[in-house]
Amino acid sequence: MSIMVKDIADYLATKGIGTVTVDLFYGSEPSSPNDCITVYEYGGSPPDLQAELEFPGLQVRARNDSYTSAREKLGAIQTALEQIGNEYDPTLAEGITINGTFYPSIKAVSGVLPLREDESERTILVQNYTVMKGR
């Protein structure tokens, strides 16, 4: 069984978004570098046991010295994630398999949200997604 946040970080790395453990992280955000992306999971919707699907929540967090740069990075991430599958009809979805787990679709459920500035005055923006994930 793969870990969703690692899978998503690995996928984003293949799309040129960053390099895992250099400026692209999952589960925990380090204090450096200043400009980075971190992928978190949170409680989503209940699983569909008959269809063998789970629906975890995904939050992508961009930290950057520049608001504009953080915003642009989240735009590139949304484009990359929403290329996966067809959120309206999973039977039509091509989806993608990452590290052995099938992901029929990933869909943004919020726009980009300003979270805060941290103690080093770096901008932190987030965007939330619902993930359709095979069990």
C-alpha cells in the first residue's frame, strides 16, 4: 500500500514542479528552503467499499518569499493534478497509477487560499483537493 502524499509528491516531481526532499516535501514542511511545496493529507469523504475507492483530502502548500511566485506554483500544480482522470464519471477516467496505486481523478475543491506569513515573513498559500484513490 502506497502513501498518498508521497505518491502525489512523486507525481509532481515528474511534472517538473520540484524535487522530492529538495524543495518538494510531503507530510512535514522543513524550515528551509524558503521556497518549497509541501503535500499534506486530511480527512476526506468515506470510502466506497463496493467500488474499492477512497476519497482522501489533499492540501498542497506553497511557501515562498514572493506571493506571486507561490501563487504561480500552485497554478502549475493545479494544472498538473487536474490532468489526472475525469472527475465527472470515474468509469471514463483514464487516471494514473503511481507507485502501484490507481488514482482515477484529483479535483480542486477550493481556490488558492492565503494561509499566513510565517515568522520569517514568507508567504504561505494553500489549495485543497479531493482525491479519488483505488484501495
